[in-house]
Amino acid sequence: MSAQPVKLLLEYDIPDALQETYYRFVTGEFVPQVNRLGLELAEVWETVYGNYPRRLIVFVAADAATCQEALASERFQRLEKKLLRFVKNYNKRMTPYKGQFQF
């Protein structure tokens, strides 16, 4: 039986006042470094209407062990702590990979 890919879903809101700083951090530091941990950026969604998290970022890992190892790494912990300075209502979870968009 082969390992099954998983998705790491990061959901959160971005306060308007931090939008520009958030964007520079996520594109210049967060995503590139998370990619180096074995989590590949797959999707980015923006909610424009409704009572849902404003942003959903999806990373894909080869398997659950790879994802858990990345999440437990010192580098991810540092990046996540920095991300939390720019966002609110943060939630993360790992889920089996089922193809395209999924909450």
C-alpha cells in the first residue's frame, strides 16, 4: 500500500491594516520556506462574500508523515509564529488529498 498525499489547509482573516505587510511576508518568506519543507503550494482562495475565513491557503504533501514532520519542524514553528502577527482567526488542519478545492 502506497502513501497517500494530504492537504494542509490554513484558514484565516487578514486585517485590512496589515494587508500589504502580510502579502510581502507570505510571498517573500512564508511560501518559499514552507515549500522547502516538502509542502507544495497548491491553491490560494480569497473569500469575498459570506461569513467564512477570508483566506484559504492549501499545501500538498506526499503523505501524512511528511506533513507532520514539516509542521513539527523548528522552521515551520517560527514561520507560523510570524504569520500569526499578520492574521486573526487562524486555523490549520491536515486532510486527505481529494483533488481540487475542499474545506
